Amino acid sequence: MNIATHRFRGFDSNENTSTGLLNALSEGVKYFEFDVRITADRLPVVNHDHSTEKQFKSTVNIRKTKYHEIREINYRFSSAPGIMTLEECLNIFKKQKKDHNKIFIDIKDFGEEKKTFMKCYLQDRC
């Protein structure tokens, strides 16, 4: 049987976390779909929504906030893993994945996100 996960749901209490990804990999999930957004400092992060409303008690617009500020907010309001960078996510896959794992990345807001993603992650990896 092939199992797919959307945002690593069902493998951690929050979606899109490193814990959820690691748990899904260890449970034998084959297909992974997640979303990418770009922070104000042009860092691709794994998050479905344009804000942090689902993760934290504080709502922050990802596109208008620098990554280090998002991390600080996470640590203020939660002990759970925060929003991962795309680099962190891909490194987990590189270390843990099996040959049969497949990744589907949904790039949100195809403006700056698409340009940054294409340049950094599909061409020269920054």
C-alpha cells in the first residue's frame, strides 16, 4: 500500500513540522506534499498559509516578516518545532528518505516565491 501525507498531517500535533516529517518517514510514508512560502528576507519556508495563525498565538504574515523574527515568535509561544526552512526540510529528506519517497512541493503566491525557488533550489541551490 502507498501512503501519502499532506503537510505531514497526522504525524505531529502541528502540520509542516520536522517532527511530523521524521515520523512520517519512519512510518513508511511514500509520498510527501507540502507548501513553500517566502519570508521578507527571501528565505523559502515550509508553510501552507500566508500567516502563522495556525502555529502560534501570534499571527504574522510570512511574506512581510524575516525568518529570524518568525523563529523568535515561535519560541515565545510554543515549545513545538517551528516553521522549517525549505533547506532544513530537504536535508531531512536527504538523510532519512528511501529510494521510493517522492516529494511534491506546492509553491504558493507564484511571484517572488517562484523566482526565488527556481533560482535557489532547482538551478544552483543558492
